Amino acid sequence: MKNYNSKPAPSKLVAQFDNQLIKILMEDLKAFHDKNPTIRKAGIQQKQAA
């Protein structure tokens, strides 16, 4: 009789955690930009400096 391990593989857990973390960070960044419209994005600053 085999032992059945119902836990997902660690790599799947890490990938799921990374995806959730990125989603939360992107939502926070969007909210920050919405509250602070005068702060320019890095890409815009680099183009203007060139």
C-alpha cells in the first residue's frame, strides 16, 4: 500500500505564493499612483532626461 501525499509540491506552493505576492504588489502600486498623480513613472523620467 502506497502512502498518498495530498500536499502540493513545494515548487507549486512557491509559484502560487509568488503569483499572489505580485498581484498584491501591483494593486498597491496602482493605488499609490492613483493617490499621487504628480509622481512620474521611471520610464517617463528616463525619456525626459535623455
